[in-house]
Amino acid sequence: MVSNVVVLSDIHGVLPALEAVLAEPDVRSAERIVLTGDILSGPQPVEVFDTLLGLGERVVWVRGNADRELVEIRRDGKAIPEIPVSEWAAGQLREEHVGLLEGMASTARLGIEGLGEVLFCHATPRDDEEVVLVDSRPARWEEVLAGLDPAVTTVVCGHTHMPFSRLTHGVTVVNAGSIGMPYGRRGAPWLRLGPGIEMRHTEYDYEVAVARIAAESTFPDAAAWADEYVYSRNSERDALAAFGPRDGR
């Protein structure tokens, strides 16, 4: 059982945001750094992957739907024309990166002091892209948590890019938000676990970050992409409206 865990989710290949979070004292001292998916699909995938690999065995990797899709693009020639940054990012990865993504699990589990058994996933414990939101109906939560080991007290996820904490059906569900593509608020949200649950938020220099991404990434639309997501141009209301139909409402 560990006592000091941090969770970073939905980095989406944004190196300046990742670097800002990794510089936090509580992140530097963490026993484990859990990544809950969608790590690379963005303008700096190789730089982000290599930075995280450099952290060694402290990192617990969980693959998200966007990471899975990068493998499918490379291995199967899958096309995702509506997400051009994903097709571009897949082409940037080294073969060793693709192999590592292929081998990543879709969930992870840790015993954490003060919390007990914690399950980490990207979207839900059973699926890497289905949607649940802070205001999803109880019946929807019952559906997506069906089959969960009764020993699990807490589920930590990402995917929808909006942090929240909710108790439902005897399980605490915590969404870590998105470091690289936050909705509703600028900055990089993350979690610290043990003995309780702390929702944390890191500010950094957004203007410098956008300029860096525009200068350093070879993605053709890097400047516009960075402006939209680093500055969090999408409100939480926009995101809830877009995601709402996907949670069955």
C-alpha cells in the first residue's frame, strides 16, 4: 500500500503544461504518478512521452481512447479526419513508442493509505470512451459501475476534461480533469491521493506556452490548437452540452 500518489490525466501532448505540473513539490515527491490516459494526442507527443518515460518506475500508465487510436492509425491505417492532430501525432511517434502504447493496460489498481483500493481508468472501468458526467443520472452511474469489485472504494478517471468528485452507489468517483486541454478554466488540474483526495490546480505562463508550442511543434495548426486549448476557449457549459447526449440523457 502506498501513501502519496498523484494523478495526471489527458495531457494531450502539451509539454509546457506537463512541465509545470511536474515541477510541483508534491508531484516531485510522489511515490507513484498515475497517468489516466490520452497522454499523447496533441502537438508535442514525442517530447511528452520521453519526459514521462524519464520518470522511470514511479509512473503507472493507463491507456486512453486517444492513445489506443494512435496505435490503430499506425498499425491499421485508421483515419480520423475530424481530429487531424491525432493523425499527425501518430506519425511522429517512434516505433518503440507505439509498442509501449500497445502494451498499456486500460485500468490500474493501487491500495492507497486512507482510501483503500483505488481503480484508475480513462473513461469508465469498463470502457475507454463512454461518457459519465458529474450530473449523470444515478441509473447511468449504476450501469457503468456494474461489475466493479466491491473492494474498490474509489474510481479515478479523466476523459471529459472537467474535474469533479461525486459519491454514487457507495463509490467515490473522481475526475482528474485535463492537463493539456482543460474545459472551463485555464491551467492544469491534477489530483493528490493519500490519505484523502485533494483536487489541485497549477497555473503557468499561458502566453509563453502558446508561443513555445507554435515554435517547437511541426503540427501545421499548432498555433491555433494551442490558442484554443491552452487558453481554455471551451467553457464547461459548452463541454457539458456536447457530452450530454453521449451519457444517454
